[in-house]
Amino acid sequence: MHIALQIFHTAQCLEQAARRTFAPHGLTLAQFNVLNLLSDQPRGLCAKDLAGALIVDPSNITGLLRRMARDGLVRNLPNTTDRRQRIVALTPAGRRKWRKAQGSYEANLRELAAALPPGEAEAVGTVLDRLREKAAAMPM
């Protein structure tokens, strides 16, 4: 199998594992990613910055944030510098849910890391870094 296909297949397997990790916490992968990004931002982030960090179009995050606010996971704060943009922050319930899901996620990451001896893990990281740099430099 070509290396790119192996990487895509591995990414799909990791994504499926993440979905199985977050489902018992009542979270989707996208919701966990939003909570995770907001977890160390006490003043919140604007929706545009969240979309950029998640590598999605800002219009795609609007519905997600609306549902998360409805479920009490995030809240909208006033943006004193630009009223057109909204600031999104974790609610106490969102932080609690994130902490529980984060614990499961960290346990799974430790288990994955244990699958490779330290030297191999470092080599895989180096190879992936090189492939990422090469792919970023390729013309479209």
C-alpha cells in the first residue's frame, strides 16, 4: 500500500477510536475539539479563531456552537472590540464534561504511545514531519 494511503487509513482508524472515546461522554469529535480549544482560554475565543484552529469554514461552526450553547456547554460573551464577532467560552458544565472526556482521551493516547518503543515513536514523528513539510510545499 502506498505510504499516503497508509497514513489516510491510520488517520481514519484514529478518528474512529476518538469517536468511540467521546461517545460515552455524550460528545462528538467536533464538540470535544471545541471544548479542548476553549479549555485554556478563560476569556474565550471568537468563533472565527475557533474555525481557524479546527480548519473549517467559519460558516460551518455556527450551527455547532449554537447546539453546544443550547446544551449548556458553551456561552456567548460580548465582544467589546467588534460587535459583529462573538466570543465563545466554556460554561462550568462544559468544563466538567471536557475534564471527564479529556481523562479518557489521555488514557487512550497513553495506550497508543505504548504500542511503539520510544525510538520508533520518535522516528515515526520525524518521518511524518518530513512528509507534512513536503506536502505543504507541493504546488496545487
